[in-house]
Amino acid sequence: MQDTLVLFNVKKGSFGLPINHVVSIEKISEISRIPNMPEYMLGIVNIRGQIIPVIDMSNLLFNQKNEIVETLAMFL
């Protein structure tokens, strides 16, 4: 049986997550920075009362920081 995937790009790579592992896709909201975190950890956001960590996958996978722009989305 095949899983349905949510496809996304990080830099020049294409990736997929099984859709049953994704709760929602959200626009990037105001990120609260946390001191002394790894470079790939951008901070946290509050989504519907839940505190969610924000990870820069470009930095985590390719060691290249991603510019945060309004068109970016995050998977929960």
C-alpha cells in the first residue's frame, strides 16, 4: 500500500512526508527566539495555544540558513 505524500523543497532537494504524519500546514507567524539554541532552531511559535519549535530544514540538512519570508510554510 502506498502512502500519500506532502511534497516540499528545501534548497535544491525535494522531500516528502507521509500525509498521515502532517497535522496541518501553517504560514510562518512571529517566531520567538530562544538563546543558546542550535543554529537550525529558529525559535518557537504559538499555534492555536500550542508552543511549537521552528526548525530551519535548510540549515539542518544543508548547513545553509534560509531567509524567512512570508511565502514560507511550516508543517505540524
